[in-house]
Amino acid sequence: MCGIVAMVSNVGVSHDIYSALLVLQHRGQDAAGIATCQNGKFHLRKSRGLVRDVFHKRHMEQLSGNIGIGHVRYPTAGSSSVTESQPFYVNSPYGIALAHNGNLTNAEQLKHELFETDLRHINTGSDSEVVLNVFANELQKIGKLRPEPEDIFAAVKGVHRRCRGGYAVVAMINGYGLLGFRDPHGIRPVVFGERMLPGSGGVDYMITSESAALDVLGFSLIRDIAPGEAVFVDAGGRMHTQSCADIACLVPCIFEYVYFARPDSIINGVSVYRSRLRMGEKLARKILRERPDHDIDVVIPIPDTSRTSALQLASRMGVDYHEGFMKNRFVGRTFIMSGQMQRETAVKQKLNPISVELKGKNVLLVDDSIVRGTTSRQIIQMARRAGAKKVYFASAAPPVRSPNVYGIDMPSSSELIASSRSEKEVEQLIGADWLIYQSLEDLKASIAEENPELTKFDCSIFNGQYVTGDIDQPYLSKLETARKNS
């Protein structure tokens, strides 16, 4: 999972892109990068680390220009190294810089095609570089000295014909403008907005992964980029949009609402915050149905993502809601850390129990999901050591049973605690007195209630059904082998 942003303005954009990347930092902590363009030259700074560590004053002074793109990286393909940091750049045609969120499912096939047919060289293991070269090749085939918007859209059509998977892309074309587009299923999120600065003499446009980045910088949300659609802002500041996919259908990733997205974002017309309130409400109803004689004394969230659901759950159940764990905000999100040992250590560093809220009580811990089970098991142990009498556990999401291939770092079934186990077996493994999961239908309803047009979701991690139709067991086995080898 990564965060992307692109901006065109009448003034310099680097500081605003920096601010937007800070808002999107939750989407990736491995690396960050910004590319700008001025007077026909690209200026690029990218490196491993958090946004605040990658960019210093001297870098920001060098990132001049009124058009630019930015990226925060969470590695899902390729290695975790500075060479995999984005944006990527090619000089032909025109000069193109690109940043990408998601994962191509046919990246290996495309690498062969690019080398053998298109005569293009891929220098890294990143599928983002593949997207860039596919787009550059499609644009080069048009063969115009000065491309028009319809030529840009024709190149995006070529990308959709060749690339499979989930992807949201922003790109700068030197001298011609700013581009954003989304895969034909709309799996990965991307929105765009506008801003009128007093005295600027024009409209600024921004394309980004989440609407929260627009809010912070004073932009008004226009809408999401539709599945298969492209948005192009030309050098004159005029916006053009066009559907570029032969067949498009909105099937967004449901895990964005459960975990990844900020609660203050609106994705596909749905408030992430309100969807999480409804998750808590429906989970409360399930607990009351299945355990009407429960003896829960207090509901405690696992900070931070589950707070919204836990608060609503407690309210609906008529049980006290208390904070039971203190979070160290200087430790990153354990889910997106690159190794199991690193995650286990980080859990201990990140959370500390507030003993007075746990001692002598029957506690219901609420988390957004249970993926590997590492965090859940350690937190339950913490609660018991702090004196909790009983520890129950509720997940606002269903059991995660299948790998993800569209940009979330869960490619191996063997890492998923619920992959081949019953809910009772998971309950025993994490050490809970009892465990309850949200149902998939309730999760879908929690989101779709706010937008009736949302009738389908990518729920592959819960049900093993992959919306692109090109994933089979040999593909998943190959992924698992590659992951173990690395």
C-alpha cells in the first residue's frame, strides 16, 4: 500500500506536496519522494525513511516548479531499497515521471514484453517502473511531437489493455501536464479536487489517494476518479477527463475502510469514519445475538484504527468504554512493517497497558482485524499480566483467510492465522476467552449503506475471490515461494 499525490498550481508546489505526503504517511513508511518540473527540467528527491526525514530545507529549495508528484512507499513488490523509491522517471517520450499505488498481477509477463517487444529496460524489481514503461511505450507509439489530451487518453487505454491488477497512478509529462488514472475495477482509491487561492489568478488541482490530503491543504473534493477513468490537467491549467477502459466496474478494496484509510477521508462517496461506526454497531448486534448473557465489564479498543468501531459497539451494548492501552506514537504501524520479528518487537514498544482499567475486569478488546495474529496474541497477554480476569476479543472484520495480490502485503497464506483454521482454533491460538468476528455481509453493509452505487467489493482476503479473474493457485504458490526465498 502506498500514498500518491499530484498537484498543478500557479505557484510552487513542493511544500504543498510535502504537506500532503505527511497526511498520507500512514499509507507507507518505507520511503518517500517528490518530483517537480520547471522550465523543461525535472527535479527529484527520494530516499528511504519517513517524509520528515527524507526532505530537508536544501531539498525543498531544489524542488522548484508549479507542477509535481509525490509518493510514500510501503513495499509489496520488489525490495525495500532506495532504488525502489518513487517517483520513477523515463526520458522518452517527452520525459515522464510517475508514482503508483497498487500491484500488477501480470508484472512478470509485462517485463518480458517490454524487453523483447518494446525494447525497454526495467532497472528495478518494482511494478511501478513497469507501469511507467508501459505508459511511455503506448504514448510513444502515437508518434506526435506535441500530444493532445486525446493522445494521452489513448495511451492510458493501452495501459488498461495490458496491465492487470489494482493500480492508481499519477504522472507528469514534461511540458504537457499532469495525469491521474485508476484501474478498471477501481480497486485502489484516488480522488481529485480544486482550490482557488486569493490573488493566484487561477485554479489549483490536486490528485491524491485520500480526500484528507485535500482537506488539509484547503482543496475542495470534486469526486473520485472513476474506475478506468483518466484525469489530465494540461499545461494551460485546463482539466480533461475521459473513461479509458473498455469495461469498467467499481469494485473497491474493502480493507481500505477497515484499516488503511484515515477516518477523516471520504472514499467512493463513503465516509470512512461513519463506515467504522456502522461496523461497531453491527458487531455489537452480533455479540448480543450470540452472547446475550455476556459478562463484559468494559470495552477497550486496540489503538488507533479500532477506536471508532469500539466506541459505537460499547454504546450499543450499554457497556462502559475505556482506554486500556497507551500508544507510543513514535513507533510505526506494525501491519506494514517488513518482517515478523520487527513486528513482534514493535508491538511491545508501541503499546503499554493501563493497569487500573484492566485489573479485576472482564474485558472485551476490539481491533479492526486479525491478520497474522501477532499483535492480538501479545495484547491479550499484556491484558492478562495487567490483571484482567477474562479477556474477550472482537474483530470488526471477518477472518483474513486468503492472500492479497492488489497492493497489501499479505501474499502468503502461511502468514495468515485464519487461513486454514476455524474461528475456535484462532481463539485458542491468540489466547482469548472467546473470539467473535464481524460477518462479511455486515461489513459490506456497513460501507454500502452510505452509497447505494457500491454493490461490489474486492473481498479477496476474506473470501478468496479475485475480481480481476487472473489469479489461480499456481500464481499464489509462486508468490508464496518467492516471499519465502526473499
